[in-house]
Amino acid sequence: MKKLSQSILLSLVLNLIPSHISAQQNSGCFMVDSNGNPLDLGHLCAGPEVKSRTQTISNPRSIPSNNTESDVFVVPIKRRQGGTPVIDVRFNDRHVFEMLVDTGASWTVITSPMAKVLKVKPQQKLTFQTPSNSSVEFDVAQVASVETGGMISEDLYIAIAPTLDIGLLGQNFYQMYDITIKYNVVEFRSR
């Protein structure tokens, strides 16, 4: 039973969506067609607005890397967990952790053991919405830098999930990139 509940929680956390910010360039409910044009899906997403009890956090600052030959950053996949790629991610120019590349998570989420190693201090609690419309509250902290494959984001806000076994690399890290998941690598292509 404990294994099942951890699996359900991991499934919920893999798809965390903050209830108060959006990494979207366009507002509202939409999808992008093959030409890059937004298509309004408001009629599918109608529902009560969730009000946040917390303040909005600004986006991190991305730093250009030394990759001058192209705008594609290639990161080796170490293994897969439930089919999801696991890659190495460096925090604060020092600590490397395995993390899931979670294309459904709006935020990067670290585990409690990762938070202890990084000595992060929670700044506030935020409520996140899961795809099942459940609310989950996590501590939020800031790390000096997050890097993988030559991509660096400074002053990144992260959520801390006390029950996860592995961290999630979310959209607030790679929001300026299109992602292609291949057999043995993940490609991040500048937009």
C-alpha cells in the first residue's frame, strides 16, 4: 500500500502546475499549431479560477552558455524511470543530482535530501495544482544556479517535495527551449 501511495504522489507531482504563475508566453488556455500559432482552447479549460494565497515569483535569469556552434544543447540520458529520462543536473556550480526531465512540471522540484545538501532555506510555502485538480503545498526556496548540458539558469526558484525520491527538472528551468527526447539524449533547442 505504501508503494502504491508513493507512486500516486509521484504521478501527481510529476505534473505540478503552480496555481499562481504561468511560464506561457500567451495567456489563457491554448495550444500551438505546427506553424507556431496559438489556438484558443478556452471552451475546454473553463472552470473556477484558483486564487493563490502567495505572491508571484519572477522568472529566473538565463545565462548564455559557451555553446557558440549552435543553439542546441544535448544532454545524455543516464537511464529512464517509468519511461521518463533521467539526466545529471548541477546545482550551485558544485552538487550534481539525477533528475527527471519532467515536461509536465511548471517548476523544478527537489527532494528533501537534495535541499539539505544544498543548504537551501525555504522562503515561503506555495500551493500547487495537480492535473487531478488537487492542491498540494510545498516549501519554495531559491538556488544560485542550475546547469545541465551547458544551459545555466541563475537565481532559480524551486519547490521542495518531502516525499519524492528523485528531483524534477521543470519548465521554469528550460522555458526558453524546445525539447526533443531521443533514445539516448535530450536536446534543448533555443527558441
